[in-house]
Amino acid sequence: MDSLNTLLNSNPPSSWMREHKGLKYQPIERVKNNLVTIFQDYDWSIKSVSIMANSVLVYGTLSIFNPITGRQRNLDGVGAWPIQLAKGSKPLEIENIIQDAIQKNAPAAESLALKNAASKLGKLFTDGGSDVEFNGMYSKDVPMDDIKASQS
């Protein structure tokens, strides 16, 4: 488990990152590839799609089996993406939606929802900016007495 948790909580290599408008992100293809590589399989189910203000909102559940314990984990994720409007439109002028905006923006929101769910597995599925650090305690290199002493 320590080895798995160490992997999941390691920073993703910078070569995996892309940048858009100054923000680093991990492409959805990389996230999906890592899910399959580490867990061999996963399920993603969309629970709801809705419009909130001027955004498409997707809520879904990622299901994986821990390869060490065999225990199933279900991780919820949410993603939102703004709906494209004609240039100069105010955010809630729905009548100015670009013709294929929902067709393009709903999948983007779904990708963000899946990435949000996967990010709960560890830093490997993020942009690496998380400040959560994992320190394995149960490896063979650490005597059980030292582990118990550290919890006192």
C-alpha cells in the first residue's frame, strides 16, 4: 500500500503538463491513461448534467478497485465549463449562445468532472500544485516499534 500511495501522491512529471492561458493542467487523455495503467480498469458514470448561470455543470462518479486491497472506491467529481456566447454578449443572455456551444462545452465540463474525481486519488492526477504530502509508514524499512512511537 505504501508503494501505491507513494506513486499516487507523487508530482506528475512536467512533461505531462500542458498550459492554457497561463494555467497548467493535465490533459484528460493522460488522466485516463494513468487510471488504466494503475488500476487496470475504471468506470465513470455521469450522474447529472445541468446549466447553472452561464455554465454547463457535470457531476459524476469514478469507480476503481484498489489493486492491493481489492476494495472498490467511488469518487465523486464536479466540473463546469462556461457556455460560449456571441462576442459582446452579457453572461446570462442565453439567446446569444453560439450554435454548437453546448455540444463543445458539455464534454469539456465532463472532462473536468472526471479529472476532479481522479484528483482525489492523489497528486499524480493533478497539476502537481497540491500541498498534501504522503509519508509512508508501513514499508519494510521502518520497524513497527518506530511506527508506534511516532503515533504517541
